[in-house]
Amino acid sequence: MKAAEIKSILVKELKFDIQDIKKLELFEEQLLLYNKKYNLISKSTENEIWNRHILDSAQLVKFIDFNLPHSLSDMGSGAGFPGLVLSIFNKNNRFHVKLYEKSKVKCDFLKNIINNLNIQCRIYDNDYHSHNIDSNYIVSRAFKKLPELMRISREIASKPHKLIVLKGKSAQEEVNKLPKEWNYKYRLEVSLTNKDSRVLIVNINK
């Protein structure tokens, strides 16, 4: 899909507003600039940022209630996907978005974007294991294999929560490898960016 088509989907289907689109355009501009020096995203995806990265992240707004006084933690946020995109969408001062990223280069990039675009979110540049993550949602994209990610989620989250993960065609296979004794329910949704990819939503009860 072309960028113009994706922007239309963001506005019409996912309810991003025009100011959000402008911020995403500036985000793309800065990402391409930084990527010349630092490997924030694969060079092979630079021409597909709107589809491979922005829309892929933005589709998660369908599974998150931003109207409540909740919080969201993005584990291994990288260049800001999906957490920064979700922060741009969020208009609720009582809904808090937290980005966890250990790479100093990526953290510096994220801090620059947040300051320049006046985005409401916080960055944690130390190990997530050192935090008791009190979030209603934990999201992740290209961070760890599902069994490991879910184990981490269960260990560091302080209450029942939703784990929302962007996965490829092996999503069901990964779910099948989860320990049977873990207390959870899940569903798989078809991704907006690729009919073979999935959005995995797991309800985890502590």
C-alpha cells in the first residue's frame, strides 16, 4: 500500500486525527534522518515505513481502551514501534504510555522525538526486570519469542493484564508451545498489513 492509502486507513478506520498524521510524518522524517547513521530499522524497510512500521503498530489501537485511566508498557520499544505510535494516538492525560528500551542510541532518538513532537509518554532506559510494571496492557513487536515474552510478562506485571503482540504466520504454533498450567485466554486477529500475520491478544490472570 502507498503512504496516502495508509494515512486514509489511519484516519477513517483507526480514528487518528490530522494532527496525529502530521506528527507521524515528522516522526518518519526524523527516523530516516537518524537511520543514515544509526541502525534503528532495517534499511530494506525504509521505503515501507508507513506499512511495515507505522500501520503495523497503529492497528493495536483497536484492542486498547484509551478512555480509561490505564497504562501501557511497550517492551523493547526500539525505534518507537509500536509504543511511540500509540502515544501519538493517545489523548487521555490519565492513560500513561511507557517505553522500555535498553539501547542508548535508540533511547536518545526516542527522547528527541518525544520532545520535538510534544508526545505524552515516558522512556525507561534500564532493564525492565528492575521494574514492577503496573500496566493494564503490555505490547511488543519483534522483541522475543512468545514463550519467553509471556514468561517475562507474568513475572514483572503486578496485576492481571493484556499482552498484545504483533506476530507472523507462526503465531498459533508459538501459542501451542506455551505451558498448559499458565492461566490465560487468547485470541488471534488478522493483521491489517499482511493477511498471513497476526495480532495476538492474551488475557493474563496472575
